Amino acid sequence: MTTRTRRETIVFAHPFRLRGIDRELPAGAYAVVTDEELIEGLSFPVFRRVGTMITVACAPPHQASVEMIAIEPDALRDARQADRSTSRP
């Protein structure tokens, strides 16, 4: 099966929380990776998401290391919306 990986950097202006992560994450830039697989047999290419992960600093005392945590895209969308609404005066 054909797969592809999309990478993007998402910036949070404020500390935030994501469902599935048990601690508050600091403001900053985060790498988000989405893996998708090709749905075979169609007359045009269509990909389906099979996983989304975010790279974060490990919890203290290991914050010099990073970990990649699987997340739900809806949780990321909600956190970004909350960050944007917090930024407004």
C-alpha cells in the first residue's frame, strides 16, 4: 500500500493542553506529522489519514529529550482555536 507523510509546524502563542497528553505544553513551535495511505481502486488518487503525531519535549526531568505522541486531529484543531481566541484582546 502506498503511504505518504505530511509535516507541518504549528505555532502556539500561549501554553496549551491537548486531549491525550496529561500536562500543559508551553507556547512555541511544534512539529506535526500526519501519515496517510492511498485508497486503491479509484480513478483518482485519494488518501486517508492513518495517524497524526506531535513532537513535544519530554516531561521533567527529561525535558532535554523529545517524544512523538499520537494525537487526534480534532484535539489539535480545538487547541489551535483556543489559542487563537486567547490571543484576541
